Amino acid sequence: MAEPLIRVQTYVVVCVLLVLLTVLTVGLSFWHVPPVWHIVLGLCIAVCKASLVVLFFMHALISTRLTWIVILVSCFWLGILLVLTLGDYFSRGMVPAAPGH
Amino acid sequence: MSPESAILTPEERAVLDQSVLVRHRLEEQFRDLDQQHEAASLGMWIFLATEVMFFGSLFLGLGAYRYLYEEAFEKASIKLNWIIGGTNTVVLLVSSLFMVLAVHYVKLARRKELLVCLGLTALLGLLFLALKGLEYYLDYRDNLIPGWRFDPEEWIEKEGLRAEQVPQVELFLMFYWIMTGLHGLHVTLGIAAVLTMLILAWRGHFSPAYYSPVDVTALYWHFVDTVWIFLLPMLYLLGSHTFP
Amino acid sequence: MSTATLEPSSLPLPLEEPKETYLNASRGVMSWLLTKDHKRIALLYLITVTVMFFIGGVAITIVRLNLMTPRGGLVEPDTYNKLFTAHGVIMVFFFLVPVVPTVLGNFCLPLMIGAKDLAFPRINLASWYLFVLGAAWTLFAVLAGGVDTGWTFYTPYSSKSSHYNVIPTMIGVVISGFSSIFTGLNFIVTTHKLRAPGLYWWRLPLFVWTIYATSFIFLLAVPVLAMALILVILERWLHIGVFDPAYGGDPLLFQHLFWFYSHPAVYIMILPGMGIISEVIPCFARKPLFGYTAVALSSFGIATLSFIVWAHHMFVAGISIYAAMIFSILSYMVAVPSAIKVFNWTATLYKGCISFEAPMLFSLGFVALFTAGGLTGLFLASLGMDMHVHDTYFVIAHFHFIMVGGMVMGYMAGLHYWWPKISGRMYSDWWSKMAALIIFVGFFLTFLPQFLLGYAGMPRRYHRYPEEYHVWNVMSSAGASILAVGYALPLFYFLYSLKYGPRAEPNPWHATGLEWQTSSPPPKDNFAETPVVVRGPYEYEAEKAQNEP
Amino acid sequence: MFADNIIWFPQEASTTARDVDIFLYFLISVCGSVGLLVAFLLIYFSIRYRRRPGHLPLPSVRTNVPLELFWTLTPVGIFMVFFVWGATIYFGAYRAPDDATVIYGQGKQWMWKFQHPEGQREINELHVPIGRPIKVLLTSEDVIHSFFVPDFRVHMDVLPDRYTSTWFQPTVAGTYHLFCSQYCGTNHAGMVGTVYVLKPADYQEWLNSHSEGSLALEGRKVFLKYRCISCHSADEHARAPVLENLYGSRVRLNNAESVIADEGYIRESILYPGAKIVAGWQNLMPSFKGQVSEEEIIELIAFIKALGRGQTPPRVESYPPPVTTPPINPTKEKP
């Protein structure tokens, strides 16, 4: 169990990539677009960065299936919470003839 | 971690397992150190799943209110200090690199590198907290603390917000303080854990056969890093910045 | 602890008097307070939750007495509100949610999978301390002034109007929530990593399956509740709106977060009960459980689906109708796995060889009451019907059928089933059967009238009510007094059995689970040697073939 | 002694009540049969297969996949029927007919206040006529309440800072309970009222004897009192859109979106004028939050709803335009 399977160079490359993505996401905030794009782009980049951290730094890439299940389950459940609740918010205004329902 | 790899032959391994040094670190409910390590690692992963939901509900609140109050959230977000926020991201990412290197070196039984990496991780963590403290001070100076140092007039006059949007700004700042505060608490606990590992490593507690505390601490540290990765765009980068 | 017992002792243990048990392995108060033994921790929990159960019971007794007359003159309205809040908070967070996982789960899980202990014994002990701390905070809040928000803590009432100890209560609930998280974590890791050789997933007893599914809910749901309550605490404390509309907040967001936990929490309560029933029915019918795989998978179906139905508590709360429709249809889906379980339990009885000791009586009561509660749940899942019965006594009756009828019956079944293993003593057969009957009858008398009350329109949390609801309320209160007797009885005969009960054999029910293969009570390390499993969990016929003369 | 006032079943006093009850009978018959079947099987098996001396368990089936599928899929099918039926009723109870009479209701700790379109105000009482659809538009002044009339089978939470609505069409004259069913504090049980359903003639008589001037008329007074007319005038000095025929129309906003001018929109525009600005106009209007009461808002809404073409009151000398307002927006366009 004790043999490291990822080389030091890989870790360094991943870290450099992460820093570059950070610079990119901060840089994009200087781009004047409708604010919703800041959220979309920012979250996309954040998901990429988080994936890099989880896959390489947290060794998910070389982990057992069980670890993968834990990761996927937590993402899925977070998705349930976000999608179903925000779904209520997004669809509340969809029946305009019945005020404020 | 990976069942097929082994730096030691099974015979060597058996000898090591029986050695007094390793034996007294095996809890009685486990069969061997592998089982113990897998249990500890799985336990930490599951704990992190819990943490995902914990922070997730805050992100949900932030997201829902961002949807309802786009303009106020955008203007309030611009007021946050993106320079410190961005720098802190880099600080945490680099600390994560050293953390993962620490795990790397403990597996290779390279004590000196292990100590250096753990030390740098803790130092960068402290740097993060220091920058965070500076940022909090600047927020204090700039009247960004809802309920304590906050000036509604400023937002109406300078930012052109309407009176009813001021509470929405406070709402955003409330989320900012809660989320960064909670994250800061996690960083603090993480630093404590890393320092504990440093002391244990100094005393020669770890070996390639027994390093699960370092591994588990690293998982936690990386998770805290991941949370910050999402906090950066959701708090600091909601609006369009202009060059100062 | 020192080194583990590794010497194989192949001798059968002496049946009459096991020499070293977990109870006498070490002595003194500190040996209990600092124990890492899951069995002792289970007993610590047993004492704590029993105390909480009776405190919550006293609160509701006064509430029911107050409702004997329409004018409700026994207590002040304010006191009444504090009493039902105390009842709800204590019963939900400090009895129903923790009771089976922490008492029976803690005691039985390692025994059932052939492990020496849980994976993290220290965390297990710490969970108990957290639980006690949370309980103490909450009791303090309830005694020193009281809380009047109801256990649902709905904002904006809880965040501004109510002027009592909301913050301490919430802190208590959050602390106990962390206790649940750590317990769940411990159980999941233990189930994954510490199973005995040969104990594959499809050989796990169903109690282990359901405890696993319960832990799963603990881990994913409790953090959301904790966060929601922390936000309310901050809102009250700093006077900043998170959920208060006056500050731009949305009170429905609180309801979303609250029910994201509190609906799955219902399944936290009922799933372990289902697991117990799945153990007891095969044992007393001397038959393998019908449809083992379906029952095991349905536990997971329930655990998963329970997370996507929460907003059926909010059908008339002002959510979007599209969301309401999605949640209604999903709520029906979660009823399917529950139905599967009921049908399989019933089918297990078919062609069995059934005897009726107390655990079996409680289990049959569970199936009957759970079925009634589940079927009325279908009424509530339907949008058109919920529009009428929402927040009335119909809802009260429904969830008490599930939680008290189902869950407490299941807990009683489990406690009676494993008591010989826990204490090493047998309790009175006659009294225990009487208790089962009294609870069953008392339960029906208490809660059946509440369905009628609810459909007739009596809202919940009313300390006085119009005259026409009088008769049903009197019946309900009368039933509650019978129920109280039924719940007090086991306390007496269990305590009596500790001193005077006959010694229990290692396997008094001739059951097949691993926990019955060690002495009663078990030794500190559970098994003299690690058992090896070679067959499924409910092989009663194989056993029969060997043992029958 | 109890027998006189025992209640077995609530009255069916609205059209919705009929629908809900028929659905209830259906649910009871289906769920009841399943429940009785399970109960029967439990008892029958318990007796038939009880342990007796010399009785051995019969060799048994472990599992039966077709049977498992049967009792998995059958409930799914039945549940779909339940869902569709229930959702239909809910949808019907959610959308009020267009010709419904609108009554405004406010919940506050611990009373109900109602205002009729003709201006009558009531506290903890609500008078409605038989046979006419009534829409109740609800808001709360403090915490969440819930409007619940068991005999009508309608139920809707009442939220602060927001409008919700429900509707019913009474069918039987009589008096009915009105409850607050969402726990709202100390005297929650005291937040009850009475709904009086009257025959149309009696209702008219009641209206006449309680007449206070219609809600729209009261709203007109409020409109003048707060000097709304100074800007929302129908002449060339208007600094704000004319409000004639506004209600129910589609309003184009300056951010290229559009909204239907319903009660919620009008309320929002009074309290938070800058939130949705009509295309071509500037954000000049001050917020009236904290100045107008919820009741006055309701009266204003009633006034605006009733305001037809050419009915805007003329500006008179006693209400001069506010001197502090900036110059008129030159690019204004008449909506």
C-alpha cells in the first residue's frame, strides 16, 4: 500500500495548472459581460479545479471503487439539494396570472 | 490504498507487522494495519461527504438569494477584496501541493522531506489566516460588517442602490462572513492537525507501513482547499471588476 | 487497551454462568464513563434515551390532559405551547432519531457482523458525550423558561417573535446532530471494513442493512439541518435577516433546508425498526425471510427516495405548483419500497411455524400500525387531499402511526428480542405480552380518533378548540393514559429481570444471527474467536434439520 | 351528553369540498381494502400457522420474482391514479376563475382582517354569498399564518411581505370555522374566525348595512392623500406612467423584460418602486414602505384595478407637484 503511484512532477504540474486557472478565473471577472456569466464561468472553472484537487491531490485517481462511490454520492446528493430547491425558486414566477403564489 | 502495489515483500511485511513498533499502533478491533488504514481513510472520505452537505446548504442559500437579488449581490461582491481573495487561493493551492508531497515522502520513508513539507503546509496555512485577518481588517475599515459597521447611506449614495436593496447587500455580506468564517475555522483546525503530524513525524512515529494519520490529515486539508476554490467565484467574482 | 485476545479457545462456553462478560470485565464508574466497548456505550445510550423518552412523555401527558376539555383551561396557552415544543424536540431529536441506531445498533452491529468493536471506539464514546451535552443544553432550555416555536422552528416566528430559549435549544439539537453524524460514520466504516470472513453483503442480516441505510441518511441530511439552525441562531443573535422577509430573506428557504433533513429523518426513525422486524419475524416463524434481496434493496430505495420528497410538507406553503407536483409524484415513489417490505413480511408468515413471544407480538403490531400509517401517508402525498388535511390532526395521527406505532413498536420488539443478550437475563413472559397488548390497544385508542379529528378540521397545536371536537379528544386522551401504562410496564419488568430474572442461554430464541453464537451477555471482545460465516442470515430450515429430534 | 356535538365528518360547503370528499372515498376504498387485506393475512397466517406440538414448518418458497414484481408495479400504477386525481383537484383549487370576487385578507398575531371590494371591513368574520366564486388574497403582517376553512376544504399559508391566494365557491348557507393552522405563537388557538355564507339577498342586505364606501373609493382617497396624482396624472405634466387600464395588462420594463401587472406587481411598485421600472421612465419615485399600511396598499390596488380610461382624478391646486423632483424625463412614452 505504501508505494506512491503519482510522481512528484505530476503534482507540481497539477499545482501550476491550478494556479493558472485561478489567474484565469480572476481575470475573467474583468470581462464586462452580464453577471450571470460570471457565475457560470466561475463555477465551471471551479469545478475543473476541484476535480484536479480531488483526482490528483486526494488520490481519487488511484483509489478504490468505494472512494469513488463516496465522491459520487456526495456530489449527487448536493445536486439533489441544489436542483430541487432552486427549481422551486426558478419556477415560482411561471404562473403569472395567479399573483404571488 | 491500492491493493496491487507493495514496496515490501509479503515476508518483510509480516515481520514488520509483528514488530513491536507497529504492533502497538494497531487498534484491537482491526485485523492488520492495512485494514486500519482503509477504515481511517474511508471514515475521512465519509466525513468529507458530510462536510459537502454542510457547506452545500450555505451555497444553496447564497445561490437562491443571488438569483433573487442579482444587482445588490453583484455590487456587494465587487466591494470585496479580490486581490487578497485571489492571493489566498494561490496560497492554499500551494499548501496543498506541499501536503500531498508530505504524503508522498512519508510513503518513501524520507523523514527530512516529510518534515519540511509538513512545516511548509502549516506555514502557508498560517499565511492564509494572516491574509484573511488583514482582509477582515480592511472590511472593518470599509464598513462591510452588517449589523456592526455598516452604513446604508453609503450604498445608496455611492453605489446607487435603492433603499430596499440595502438589506440584500447585508444578506450577501452575512453569507460572506459566515462562509469565510466557517472556512477559516476549518483552516485553523487543519493547521492544528498538520502541526500534530509534524510533531509525530519529528518523533519518528510514521513509517511506510503506518502513515494513515498523515494521509487522513491530507484528505481534510485538500477538502478545505476545495471549498475555497468554490468560495472564490461565488463570493468575490460575482460582478464585473474594473482595473483600479 | 492492551493486546487482543488471539488465543483460540475452541471449548464451548459454559452456558450457565459466563465468567467474564462485558458487564464485569472492569468495575467502577470510570470504567463505564471512559469505556470504549460498544456494548457499554449502548447501555449508556439506553439510559440516556430512556430518561429523555419519559421526560418527553410527561410533557405530552400534560398536553393531552389539557385537551380533555374544549376550553383547555389546565395550563396557560404559553405553557401549552412550550409543552408541545418540549415533547416534539425531545422525542424527535433525542429519542426517535437516536434510539435504535445508538442503543440496539451500537450493541448489535459489531456482534452481527462478527467484529470485536466498531471501527472507531473513541469516536463512539465521544458521540455519546456529544449526545449528552446536546440533551443537557436542550433540557436546560426547556426547564429554564421553555421554547415555544414547535419542533419545526419555522421562521420568521423562531427568528424574531418568539422570546424564549430558542438559541440554547437549537444549539442542543445541532450538537446532538454531530453525535448522529459521527455515529453514522462509525457504522458505515464498520460495516464496510470489519465484517467477519465469509460475511458477504448478501449474507448480511437485514438489521445491518437498515442501520447502514440509516447511517447514510444521517451523514447526508444532518449537516443541512445543522446549517439551517446555525443560520437561525445567527439571525436571532446578530439581528440580521437570513430568512426574515423584513430583511429580504425568504422564510421558505428555511423550510426547504429544514425538511431536507426532517423528512429523511422520518426514515431514520422507521428504517431501523423495519430492520428489527426483519430479524424477529423469520426467527419466530422459523422461516427464511421471504424476498431477502427485495427487502434489502428496498431499504436503499427508501434511503435514496426519502431525500427527494421533502417539499410535500410545503404544498400549501407558497412553493411553485410545478415543484409541488414533482414532489407529490416522488412522494408516491417512496411508498413503493415500504409496500414491498410489508408484503414480504406478511408472506414470510405463510406456512411458518409461528410462536408468539413478546418480540413477535410487538413485530406484528409494528406491521399492522406501520401499514395503517403508510396508507394514510398516501392521502397526504396527494396534492388535493393535503390541501385539506395539512397541519391538522390527520397529519399528527399519520406520523404518530409511523413513528410511535411503527418505530416504538419496532424498538420494543428489538429490545425484547435482544434483552437476554444485553443483560444475560430473561424477563417475564406474561408481563411482556401484556405490555405488547396494552400498547397496541392504547395506541389505537389514542390516534385513531385523531384521524377523524383531522379530517373534521381540527388544526394542530391548538390549546383550545370548538365544542364539536370534544368527544374525539376525550377518547384520544383516554387512550393516551392506557398507552402511558403500556410504556411504563417494560421499565419495571426489565429492571426486575436484571436482579431476579432467570439466566439467559446464549441463544434463547434459537435464532441464526452471529450475535447469538456468543455467550449471554457477550465477553468484552465479543467472540472468543473470529467467526467464519458460511451461509445467509435466516437459514432456519437448515437449523431445524440439525436440531429437530 | 357528548352525543349532541360529536362531529363525524365536516360539512361540504363549497364546490371544492365535494371534489375532495369524492377523492377521499376513493382513497379510503382503495387503501382500506389493501389495509384490510394485510390485516386479514396477518391474522389468518398467525392462526393457521401457529406453532403446535408436532407441527413442523412446511418447506417454503424463498422468493418469487414475479410476485415481487407484481406487488412492486401494482402500487406504482395505483399511485399514478392517486397522483393525477389529487393534482387535478389541487390545480383547480389553485387557479381562481377569472370572474371571482376578490376579498383581501390579512393575518396578524392573532386575528384575521378582511376587506371587501365594496369597502366593508371585518375582523375575525367573513361574509360571503352563496354560489359566487370568492378569491381570497392573503398577506401577513408578522409571521406565517395559514388560512383554513375545513368545511370548504381550502388551505393556504399566509406569508409576510408576499401575496398568496386561494379561492372557493360556497354552496350551503351557514356559519363555518376559519382557523389559522400554521403555528403562529402564544394565542395561535385564538386566531379563529367565522365564515358566514349568506343567500345572495341576505348578502346584499349585509353589504348595504355595512357599507363604508367601496374599497376603490377608499383607494382613491389614499391615492390623493399620498399625492400619487402629482406624478401619475393623466395630463402632459405626468412624471410617471398613467395607471388607467393597467391591471392585468402586460407592462414593458426598461430592462427589455415584461411583467403582467397583477396585485403583487402593484404592491411591489408601491413599496419598492425601483425594482421594476416601466420602459421609458426614470427611477424617480420614492419608496412608500413604512408610510402606507397593508390596508392602504390593498385599497390602492382596488383603486388601480377599477381605474378605467379617462378616470384618473384631475390634478387640483391643493396637490402641487413635489418641488424636489428632478425635471421630467424627455424620452417618456405613454404606455
